[in-house]
Amino acid sequence: MEFEGTRFSGWQAQKNMKTVQGELFKACENVFQTNDFEFYGSGRTDAGVHAIEQVAHLEVRTQLPLLQIRYKLNDNLPYDINILNVEKADANFHARHDAIARSYIYLISKRKTAFGKPFVWWIKDKLDFNAMQEASQFFIGMKDFKAFSDDSPDEKSTLVELKSCDLYEYGDTIIIHIVGSHFLWKMVRRMTGVLAEIGRGNMKPSDIERLFKQHKSNVAKYTAPPSGLFLEHVYYPGEEVLTGENSFKLPFSVI
């Protein structure tokens, strides 16, 4: 599925809050005329964060064909959530636990945009793209990203294997593409915020190694806004984990 997260308080269903999972729960209840089902996503997204390809699994008893399930769910969902595909899964499949990697993109705009405000972080200051690109490589590998996240009861470990962190420049847009085993709460936004500080000239690329050793509160102040962040893809066994240029999807053309 894809969703535009601006109007939602994140993915996870919460009482008295408008969430993506909550809207999907309501749609499932209407389509299947029951609340006897299980529905889990591959992971949570924060308020205001978007998804190009979120994956979820639904366990429900129904005689509806797969295409009808997709059409009926979409008919019951708001305009900013769209089911892209429905297929039958193995009975033991779990959208979160079976994922082997995930990728995110973050969009930074170097100019004010009248159209893309909900989807980019506009940075007024001049950015040194080469310094940001150099700094991004300090994130790669199996590292403890505790300093780049907030406490989450779902995370037993703060060790994350980052497979790639690449930056691309297209006109007035900088695209950050990050692929990892999984991601901690606010981790990508804080990585992006640090890269922006390096781009501004307020930090050096090598300062990232120091930040890994510091208390997390020192990094929290660099947290980038959620508007530019997209869950891009979730990988499962048998899929090749793609990195490098042309390995990711965009929600719209930036050229």
C-alpha cells in the first residue's frame, strides 16, 4: 500500500487518533462485516511520514476474490491511503518479523516550493552536497544507533546493520536513500538532520563517529521534520536488496 501521512498521527492505531492502521481496521470491518481478523504492518511510521510501499498482512476468513478485496478496501479508505496489491500469503507469513531489510528515502528541497511542502524539507541555507555525501558513509555497517533514536518498547536492541546510505542531487532536490536491516524510532530523521548540519558547515563529516558515542539528547536537536520521509520498500526472503542509483522508487518526479 501507499499512503500520504500528513493527516495521520502515524501508522499504529491509537484511541481517539486518526492513524493509517486505524483507517485500515475500519475498512476491513466494513468489507468483511466482522472484527475477527488480524492486521499487522511491516513497521510503524511517525506522524506525517509517508509510504511508497508499506506491506501488511491480513488474516481473515472470506470468500472474496483477491481483486475484489483490493477494490472494496480502497472504496472504504480515505483518498490518502491506497492498496496497490493484494495476494495470498503463506499461513506463517508475518509482515514485520519476516522482513529482511527496509529502505527509506528522504527529500530535501534547496528552494521554497509552492507544491511540495508536505513532501520535502526545505532548507534555506546553502548546503555542501559533497560534504554530506562524504559524511553519509560513516553510517554504514553494523552499529549501535542508540544515540540516533528514542526509546521504544518494541526494540530490544539498538544495533542496526546499515547496508547503504547514498545521496543524489536532482536539480533543486537532494535525495537520501538509506537501506538497513531495520530502523529505530526517529533514526532516519536524526541521521538526515545531522547530514544537513554537515551540509550547512556547522559540523565535519568525521563528527558522526563522535555522535555515535554521545548521549542521544545531543542528537535529538537535529531531528529532521517528518514531511520529507518515505518508507520506500520492504524486502523479504528471496528478494535482492537493491542499493545504488536507480535502485529506489520516488513518489513523484523530482526532475
